[in-house]
Amino acid sequence: MIRIYYFAGLRDAAGKSEDTIDRPQWTVQELLDWAEAAYPAFSGKSILVAVNEEYAKREDVIRDGDTVALIPPVSGG
């Protein structure tokens, strides 16, 4: 199982803070494609992805047992 956590505005758009997906593996891009299909409000947003607490690239592979965080862009001053 892959555990996915949604933060800030993504949590509001999803209507929940996490999902658990039963897949052996997929790429970060495949996960983002799935998230946009599952939660249309994610479409067009710039989303950062962390896998096991490290930022990931779109081609990185997520495996069974990994924890993923979807993070919207954050700005501050």
C-alpha cells in the first residue's frame, strides 16, 4: 500500500487529508495523473511531491510501502 497525504489547499480540495492506494508501484507522474482524475480541483495546480520525506522528480518510482506527500506551492515573506 502507498499512503498519500494532502496538505493545505490540496487537503481542502480533496475533502480529506489522506488516501491509501493498493498498487505495487507507479511513477510520480502517474500518481499526479491519478490525483487530477480523482480530484479535478487539483488540475492545473503546481504540486510538489515528496516520497518518504524527500522531494521527488516526476520520473521517480513510488513503491509499495512508501509514504507520499502532495504539497501545494508555498510562499512567504
